[in-house]
Amino acid sequence: MILRKRSIFEIALVFIVGYTFVCLYVYHLQTNYLHPTPYEFLSSVLSQSANTFDHGTVVDSKDRVNLPLIAHLYRNGTSHERIEFATSLEHTDEVRQFPVIDNYPDGDAYLPWIHDVFISHNASKVILLAQNRRRCHTGKGNEHVMKNLEPQMALFQPIHLKKSQPKDSSSSSSSSAYQISSEEDADIKETRFQCVYHLYEHGKMIHEEIVFSQYPFNYEYATWRKNMDGMYETEGKGMAQFWLSSLEFHCPLPESIKEKLHNGVQLYLDLATIKSPVREPGQWMLPEVGKKQFDVYKNWGKSLFMQPMDQSTRWENIPISLHSLVNVETSTPKEKPYKLVACTWSSAAHNRRGDAVTLTDGKERLKEWISFNIIAGFDHVVVYDNSAANTNTTNLKEVVDLFDSKHVTYIDWPCKICNNNRPAHDDPGERSSQYAAEASCRARFGPQTDWMAFLDPDEYLIPMGKYNNWKEVVNDVDVKEKRKILKFRSTRARPRVSLMEETYGYKDCPTREEAADESTPGVSSCLVPKKSETFLKTFNCEYIKSPKPERFQRAMKQLYRPDFVYSHFVHYATITASLVKRGGKVSGRNHPEDERFVDELEEGVMIHAKSTTPNEGTNRITRCVYKKTMCGVGYECPDELPFSDQNHKDGFQFDDGGNKKYCNCWINRKAEDYWIPRLEQALKKL
């Protein structure tokens, strides 16, 4: 059969187009870390005229890319699932960029539960903060959950890599030419993630580069120093290692990326976990344990190759905000901008542990707490607003806006708590959002200050004795002692009955008629603080008179130097520079030369003005004076009345003009006569 000339021309054209496509596709595979299928590649080529690019890129009217955040999961090691979480446009006026991922995807526990991502202040690295999902539900009935989430613990365990081309090199990628090795053979030491940067300008990718993650310290070594059997528990509640609640790791920023950071560019990060089996309790990969050290080759073999990027559990298109960069060419500033920074995680409304009680006084408390900290010497206050996790009708932004931005930073933090149970519950609580906020504040603002504290808005650090400013205290400590941590014992202050007023509209409160009924003399009304009084004044009544006994150190709070404290967990400095220094003594306890409790009479004290519900004041005469149990309100004792720790639970009797009166708490006179009047003046100026 003789073909027409037109048919020959058409066949040739099809051949040329097909050959060109194959060449382009092969070239694309060789120069990209994420390998698309031929269909995906063809779709991307055909869509160029519609302003779409790699990674699902869409260019908006401002010539900026809009990339969806994607999680790639490999269930049972092979079954791939792609989950698109959100569209992550870069908002240059927002501090926090990473979208909220409360619904952590099940099935692949090697995916880090990221809460915050940002560039370090000197642009040397991108800092990532994740929470340990395995701690969310533990204890009786959750054994299978803890088992399935054991790979979360592997993320805290560093591994070593050496360059070695795998036998199966069909997936051509420079990042696949590594295998997990011993430390002696390693080219890359103490890592866990592949970090791939993508730089965009005018809607097009202009640069791509891969690096390996680094830890700020060795979590495994720190755990061993604390004399633990391992990095996790296989039985029980598994909550002992609370320094493993938050994970911090870094992706170094290459010079080739740094030199291109300027106005108009956008930076995205793909993050892939380098998988290995989780090392079980007792399997320490540390030279300090000698012959007992975990042998990588004996336990895992010599052919455990790092998976190629396109076959790895990973986050794709993590947006990296550039608005906080001052000058990427500068190193660490010679002088830090702050001496003292206070951080808090708060909400306009929130539930107490156990979710039995909802409190709605968040705005009023925050306004007062910020005002107090500013007059008490804190240079800057950082507010992590968790309101959006509890309500969609209000937040704390309007409170923060009352203050100059040089004094207060606002961070919207809508991440939910994964478990709000009480600690004694069979499934103990893990307030993941709070713990992540604390880790974020230390990592973000720690390099900018000499001292910092993470406090609740009902916790007031009161300078005492000759001190009228916390900077005076820490300056003396810096010069005379060189200690790095100041600790405050904590007791719950009681609201003074004399500064409260009756209320009748609250749940479980007696009605006005029931409270006035003389046939039931034990019934009394509920109480709420008077709106005309500050919280600090209302709660300035301690049932344990200072100095407080040692038993009240469990729920302590701390002022600490962030250049010494590498990880802090609510009440404790869990990881310090002295703890993770290699070659140190095997001891999990911090040393007296590093920390001490403050002198409550001469330096400072904490007043914990924890909110009470109205019904905690009901039937107060019966509960406080007669039964002497469950008394939640305060009756002021005279200053001169001696305090007895043995009798404080029963309260005290004193003579008042021939009449015997009951009391159960003491007023802090420095707070009452000096600080509260200054606080009231500051609030009037807002």
C-alpha cells in the first residue's frame, strides 16, 4: 500500500513530538527530586500557558505562587496516600505560617506533627517544631494506639548516613545515594529528615536544593543522661519522658538560597522522613554505653538505603515566611534587643482540665497581666492566642492592640489540645497546643533575650524586698552568681471574700430566696470578683505564708536563660546545656550552681491568681469555718498573726476586739501597697 505524502508527514510529526516529549521527561526526572508520572508531566507542560507550574503551582494576579500543603503517607510501607490540607498563601503580615493540622492523619506515624516553622533570626536555618503524637492518648485501653505510633519516637532518634549507590538505581536521584550507617562510617551525622528548598520568583521556580536536617542537641543522649531505660515506655501511661513532648529540628539554609532571599521571592520546603525502625528501650546508639552500643549493621543490616524523595513519607510545600528577616547577611547581633521576655498561651474562653468548667474571663485577665509585666520590668510580652480553638466569635487581638507593638507581639495559635483530661486520668491529658506554644516562644524569641519566662495569665511574678523591677534581680544574678535558672514555688491564692460580690444566675448556685432562707443557715450565695477590683488585688491572699515549704515546688515556674535552657516544659527546664554536654556525669539532675529558688521575702514571689467559679464560694461559712474542707475563698488574717504550716488546712482563729474571727490567708503587703496601685494606674491609661 502506498502512503500519501500527507500521511508520511503526519507520521513524522507524531514521531518528532513523541521523541521530544520522552527526552524532556527523562531530563525532568534527572533534574528533579519529585518524579511525576508521564501523565502528570504532560499535564504540567500543557498547563504552562494557564500559569501553572511544578508542585501544583498556581500563580495569582500578584505574580506569586499559591501552593497547597500536601502530606504524602505510605501506609504499611507501600500504599501511598496523598492528602491536601490547605492552600498556603504566604501572608507577609502574619508571624505564624504553618496551617493548623489538628486531624493528624493515621496510618504513617513517621510524619512529624508540625506546629510551627520559621527562619532563624540570622537566616542560618529553618527551625521546625513538632509535637509527639504518641503522647496524646496513652494508658489503659490505648495500648494499640501507643504501639502504632511508636515511629513518632524514631523522629527523636538521630541516625547516620553514608554515601552509597543502591543496587536498584532505577529511581535516579542524588538524595537516594545514601544508606543508614554507623557513626564511624558516616558522611552525614545525627540527622533524620531530607529538606528540599524551592525558591520562586515571579511565579517561576528559580532554585532548588537539598540538605539534611540537624538536631539542636541529641535527644537520645539527654534521655540516657537522665538515667532512663529508654526513650519511650511500652507499658503504662508512657508519660515519664515529658522532655520528649516537643521536637525541635533544623534545616540548614544553604548560601545559594540565602543570597537570593529578597523582596519578591517565595520560599517553600519539602520535608521527608528518613525511615528506620524505632530503637527500643535499652538500644542506645551512643558511644558512651561502650560495648552495649546499638550495632546498626547487626540489627538492621548493611543495605538499609534511604528512600528516594518521591517514595518517602513527607510534607510538601511548607511555606516559609520571609517577613521577619532583618538582614540575611548579618550574623548574630552583638546585643540582644531584650533583657526579659514573658510568653503566654491564652484564650478568650477556655475549658479547665477535664472540660468540666468553662471560663470566659480571658480578655480581662490578659489586659491586666500584660500591664503588670510591663511595669514589673519585662521588655516584651508574647501572646499565643488559642481562642480560635475554643470559639469562633472572639479572640484576644483587641486586647493586644491596646498596647504598643514594641511591648507586645500577637501570634494567632488556633491549634487544639489533643487531650484535656486530668493528669490522674487513665488516659492522662496532653495539652499539645500549650506545649507547642512554649517551644515556639523559646525558639523564636529566646535568641533575642537574656532571660525569659512562660507563664499563665493568672500568674504574677512580684518583685520583693529592695527590688522594684525584675531586670534589677536578674542583673544582680548575672553579675554575682552566674546562675541560669530562678525558680518560684507555687500555691493557689484565694480570692478575698471582702472583694467579691454575690451572684445568683450561675449554674448550681442557690437562688436569692434560697440564700435568704433562715431555715437553711448553711446555704449562702455564690460569689464573683468585683469588676471594680483587679484580679491581682482580689487574689492577693496566700493560704501558705512566704517563704513556702519545699513541697510546693512541684508546680513551680521559672525565669531562665534561653541560651542555657534548650527545652522547657511548663514547670521545668528539661534540657540544659550542662545536661547535653558530651562527657558529663551520668545524672539527670541539674546542678545547684546553675539554678536556685528565689528568696520570697527579699527577691520575688509568685502569686497564682487562679480563677474560681462562682459556686466555689457557696455555703462558705459551713465549708470554711465549720467543716474546714473544700474552702475556695479567702478570709484575711492579720499580718502579725503567726503562721503554722501544721494547722493551715483548718484555718486560724484570732481575736478582733474581743470577738473570735476565722481567717485562712495572708496579704502580700508589697503587692498590696506598691504594685497594685501602680497596676491600677497603668490600666487607667489604656
